[in-house]
Amino acid sequence: MLRFEDSLPRLPVPALEETGKRYLKSVHPLLTESEFKKTSKAVEEFIRPGGEGEPLQKRLLARAADPKHVNWLYEWWNDAAYLAYRDPVVPYVSYFYSYRDDRHRRNPAKRAAAITTSVLEFKKQVDDGSLEPEYLRKEPMAMSSYQYMFNACRIPADKVDYPVTYPAQGNEHIIVIRKNQFFKLPTLINGQQLNTSELQQQFEKIYQNAEKVQPVGVLTSANRDFWTTARKNLTKASAVNQAALEAIQSASFAVCLDDASPVTLEERAHSYWHVHRQRERHGWLHGRTQHDGRHPTHRLNDYVNNMIFNNRLDYSNPEIRSTLPDPQPIQFELNKQALDDIATATHAFNTVIGQHELRVQAFQGYGKGLIKKFKCSPDATYR
């Protein structure tokens, strides 16, 4: 997976003059004629020899040449675009996919088990590095962001959040969420991964045993500064809460078994965005941190669909070990401050989502090919 990383070309630093031209091209449509003239003069002064831009350009070139920085822009971009962004992750920097309708698995626990089996198979390739690199025009692409796909979490912090990763070995579990309750479900018992039938049984137990509890998870939907403070309150309130958060953060991934049964495209989009349904619809929700461009999650979901609909994995092994431990509910000890934080976050979430109208348009008239022929960016066009 990472075999080309050391040989990939480094991101070049544009010449100062080129940066100036690109900036003016970007702001031109937004400025009046007089404003653009004033801006052009400021840019000309900035990029001239001996101007303020010259020493800054030298610092950029030095950073790009520093072996400690594989990509001179990466950390700044990730911080500025995502980790330092204080607005809620949902809906502002999250995206979702809707899986194809699986008519052979109407039972929600059965379908969740098939999807989990497929994702775990993909995860194996990421963990052992055997996943084939991606290519663009026959040139290999950087794959380092895949290392943040599993057993990873974004931690809220003052001013700038940060990602944490956990080793795959020793953290062979997923988190299952049902009725606001979190369950820790081991996926490896006595050195053997749970097969699809075993996973289905575990999901069915969660369907049967889950009880409606306080929605601690809603805290993650709040403004990042609010979530930072609320998380500190949680961990101070009890060591039990710290252990609960560690179990969630270190999980391979999470499976949500919601009650909603969306039918229309709009209902499905709202449900995925705001991830497994009570009935046959399933989706994937993901935050953009460490995964700009969506390539890892797009490839994962293509893989899952390919495995399931072409029967490339054994989903029918009926053997279920009698020694499997039951999924363990994750407990939180909530004081008054935590309950107040949950109520505040719930109100804020409902307010933000209530301000958005969502309509889904499945447009087949043309795609990115035609847009590129007009020398336009598909991403900018659709946005």
C-alpha cells in the first residue's frame, strides 16, 4: 500500500509570481473594478524583489526542502480546513454514501453483519499494507491517509483538534450504537475473526437488549469548543467515562443500528447525513479529517458493494461458537453538568439541522467529462 510513498514527487512550491497571479484570478469575480485595481497594486508590491513576499517565499521553500515535512502544505491545510474549524462536524464537514439495496438480506442484523464482514476484510489489507495503491493516469497516488481510516478518532481540543490512532493489534473491536447506547463488540475471539453468522447473532442481541439512554453521542455534534469543554467535564466526572471514551475512540469503526426506516431519497439522505437503518437501507457517514478528497472512503464503499453483490466472500458459514461473549454495553456516569451539556447540544443540533432544507437530484444529463471539456472544475461546478 505504501510502497511508492518514498518515491512520490514532493508537492512543489509555486513561484511567488504564480501565487500572485492565482490569487488575483480567484478574487477577480468577487471585487468591483476599483477594488480589483487596489488589490492588484497590493499584490504587485507584495511579490516585487525585496517585498514582503520574498522572505516568506524563502521560508516556504525551506519548509518544502525539510525532510521532516513530506508535504509542506499538509499540516497547514488539515488544520486550517478541518481541525481548527470550530463549527459542528455535522453537517458542515461530513459526507455520506448510500449502499445499493440488498434484496437478499432484508433482516437488518443480517445485512449489518455482511457489511461488517466486508469492511473487516478491507481493513485487513489496510493493516497489513497489502492494499494495492491507487493510480491517477497510471501514476501512483499517496496512500498515507488510509492509516487514519480505522482505529482512529478526532479529539476535540482548544483552538485546534487533533487525530489519534490506535494499533490494530489489541483493538480488535467495533462500536455498535443502538438507542443512544454504545456497545463494545469484539471482532476477534481466540485469534479467530467472527464470521458473518456470528456477527449477525451479536447484532441481534444488541437489537434485543439495547435500552434507551441519555444521548452522550450528541455532544460530538456540537460546536467543537463546546465539545472540548464537555469532554473535559465528562472525564473529570468519573474514570468510568474516560474508559468509555477510550473504548469508543480505539474501535475499528462504528455501526449504527437506528430505528429510522427511510423510503424516499430525501429521507435516506437526512438519515445518513445526520448510519444502519431499522429496515433494509444502509449508508456510510464519514468526517473529512485526514481524508480530504474522499478517495479512501469511496474505495472502501466500492469494495463493500463488490464483495456483497458479487458474493466474493463467504457470508454463509452457519457455525456459531458457543463461547462468544455478549456485546458489552459501555457505561457513562453522568453528573448534572453532563446532562446539561447533552441538553444544550441536542437543542443546538436540532436548530442547525432545522435551518437546512435537503433535496436530492439524481442527474444523469452529463458528468465530469463534459465539464472538463469546458475547462472547468467539476468540484467547483457542483458546489
